[in-house]
Amino acid sequence: MEFDYTNLREFIKINFRTLKGFAVFLGIGTTQLGQRLSNKVPFTQKEIDKVANGMPAGKLDMETIDSLFFRKK
């Protein structure tokens, strides 16, 4: 199953400015992030949880998490 990460890419631009900044936040490399965004490797529960609960602005609601990580192509 493939996911549409368009909303996640926009979220990254707004909150981290670059893919590298987001990768650093997640604790992964830019190559690993690229694999996830191209549906070659799935995001881990730990990575999704970090975005959901570890943002400086506060926790994200389930609707936002769904739109970022679980929107099907």
C-alpha cells in the first residue's frame, strides 16, 4: 500500500524548512527520509510518535497525524 505524503512535505516546509532539518529531528539520515517519502520504507511507529507528540508547538491531533502519514494514494 502506498501513501500520499503531500501534506507531510508541506508540514516539513512549514515547520523544518528542509528535509535535512526534519531528518535530524527524527534521528535519521536524509537518504532514509527519502526512502520513507517515496514509499520504499515505511515510517516507524517511533518516528510517527515523535512527530505526533514531540513538536515544540505541542501535540498534534489524530486528524492531523492521519493527514500527514496515512493518506492513501
